[in-house]
Amino acid sequence: MSATPLPVVSARATRPALQYIVIEGPIGAGKSALATRLAERWSMQTLFESNADNPFLERVYRDAAPSPHALAAQLHIALQREQLSREVAARRAAGVPLVTNFLAERNDLFARLTLAEDELPLYRALASRLVASAPAPDLVVYLQASPEALYARIRKRAVPRELHISDAFLRTLCDSYNDFFYHYDRAPVLTVGAEHLDLPDSDADLALVAERIETMRGRKESFVKGTSL
């Protein structure tokens, strides 16, 4: 979990009227990079979900599905997300402008991809007792990219636990994210085609995304670099 106040940036980057922004998307899409840079740009705080301390995930990625470690991995994720959701609620109650890289409502997405058929009802029964306490975001930015692009990024950054992720798993994961955000309506959603954006390093690409956030008016909009969507 990261919770560091960030310095004030120049007046050119005045924050839009958004106090709680969630950056979402599949692994490799650039969630943490975009969240960090938007927080710096708009003098917001960050709160990050991290899978680095989940001792079961690497085994889940390595095993053939369904993995015998999937239930433990998913419960670890759910417990962490509940703790983070409470922290989100506390900061929002205190009026702290916040950017996060997770949305508690999508807990079930990963579970449906990894758990055995007879484990899923057990997980859902346990997870339902962890009441999500986070308020609805002012905006969700959904970073969308092809499985091929995600796979290339995962290989490039070479985090050991992620190297076991298969192309087939990424394809299913991308489909599941698309389906989730097609139906999600708790907050406005800006879908950003992240495949041709260099979110960690390009100031120009960051400015493009920031401008679309600042000018968004509808409940659901899309942005792909080089188009007028």
C-alpha cells in the first residue's frame, strides 16, 4: 500500500473537479504509472493495490487452471482490497483528493477466471462478508489494450511472478474486463486505448489523457490516440 502526499505542481495543470479517480485495467496496461503521474500533475494522493506481497499469485500463474492455490490467492486479494476500501472511505471523508489503481467491485472478475467451479460459491460467500466501504469514484479510467501488447509489456518488465502468465490467460482476462466495464454503471467511465500510449514516460501522452479527463462530460466515453472517438 502506498500513501504519500505529493507536491504541488504548476498552475498549468489545474486539477479538474474530480476528487476520487480510479485507474483500472488488466495487468500490464499501465494503471500505476498513469495514477502516479496524474496524482503528481494534479496534487492528489495515491493509494495503490499491490500484488507483490501475495505469496500465492505466482503459483496460480504457474499452475494449469484451476490452480489449487487460487482460493488462497483470491482471499488474500479480497482482504487487502477491503482494507484499502476502508482507507479510501476515510480519506474521502477527510476531503483528500485521491487516485487509486483498483476498483473493489471487480473482486469477482479474477475469481471467475481462476477458481474451480466448486470453490467459486465458497469464495463468494466469504467475500460477501467483506462489505466494500469505498464511495463511488468520480471517474474510472479504464485502460484497454490487446493481449499481445500486454504480453509484450509483461515480458519486457520481467517481474518473475508475472512471467508465468500465459497468452491464453491474458486473452480471457481482457475479455472479462471488457464485459465488466460494458455493464459497470456506478461511476462515469473513460475507456482509454492504452496500446499506443507511453504512460510512464511520455509527457505528450499524459497530456492527451489528462485533457480527455478534463473535458469528459458523458457517463461513458472512449479515447484512442490519433482518433476523434
